[in-house]
Amino acid sequence: SQQGEEDPQALSIQEGENATMNCSYKTSINNLQWYRQNSGRGLVHLILIRSNEREKHSGRLRVTLDTSKKSSSLLITASRAADTASYFCATDDRGSTLGRLYFGRGTQLTVWP
Amino acid sequence: DAGVTQSPTHLIKTRGQQVTLRCSPKSGHDTVSWYQQALGQGPQFIFQYYEEEERQRGNFPDRFSGHQFPNYSSELNVNALWLGDSALYLCASSLGFTSGRNTGELFFGEGSRLTVL
């Protein structure tokens, strides 16, 4: 299976702290994405990093990608209670251009006020 | 700019029944993908529709079928429901990959929560 796997499964921190989530995957990719899901709601795209990129920033988000280790990390700096959600990494299939995404089980982040 | 809309938001069915879920893609998008998300799991790809044809299919039985209309909206049909079909069904839209404008990003609706009793 190409499915990514996030680590840890759950993360609990205080407001103001940084949150780091990791993702590992198994096959070659074109890009890797991170999505956020509030409880029982739809997924919201956060950031996309291409296979030829090593790091990308968007606001308080920093994503790294190591294709040699088939791993990525998502860092949320100065976390807020509103960041409480599940975070999923999603990979595509390098051999396909049709856009199917493979999701992991997610990291449940809880940020306490 | 309307985002992805799905209906119904919640529904309850009994085993053996059939269900139809509906999705309208984000304005300007022509490709619709459906995902199933069981409780505590990540979304699993069911299939993708583009130009009214099923282009890709995940590991789901034939009980799962779909359709895309000329206005790009889509339906997901599930026959012979069983308890294991209880899940959040997510619709996601994007630009077709042949358009040259696809960014890889999917835009998701809020989902249809199906409970099978």
C-alpha cells in the first residue's frame, strides 16, 4: 500500500508551543500534501510540497520533505486552541497524473488554552 | 465563489437498502473524486469522474457506483448496504489534469454522514 502513515497518532500541547507531526510513505511521489480536518467535517488543504522541494513555508506552517527517506514533517509554530484538529498527509502516485490521493490515519492535535 | 457542496449531510439507512449521495463541485472545477472515511481512519479513495466517465477506481466493490452529469455534478450510489458502509463520504473537486491548470490540491465538501443500522 502507498498509504502514508502519520506519527504520532495523537499530540497534546499548550497554546504557544510548537507542534510537529511526521509522515512516512512507501512509493515515489510527485508531491505530498497536508490537510486539516475539524471533527467530522470536510478536509481543508494546508500546503503542498513537490518532490523536488525540500522545505516550504506558509504562515505558521513549515513542511519538509526528504524523498530519500520517504518522509515529511509538518511544523505548526506558536500553536493556538483553534489549531485543534486532525492532520493528514496525502501522497499521490508518481506513475499517474490522475490525482488520486493516498491518506494516512492522521494525527489528532489538541491544543490546550 | 461556491465551494464543494454535498447532500444530504446526514442519513440513516438499514441493511440491504440503497443510498444516493450528491455532490456539486467548486465553481470552475470539472473533476470529482469520492472518498470514504470510516471513524478514526483516513479517507479512502473510491473513484474519480472526469468528462462523465469513471477514470480511476479504488478497492471498492461494484456495489459502489457513480455518475457525473454534464454540469460536472456527481452522484455516489451504494447498493445492498451493510453495517461496514457506515462512514463519512467525502466529495472532492479539482481541475482536470489534462487542462494543464491542475495544482494537485483537492477541495473537499463537508461530507455526508451515512449510518447503516
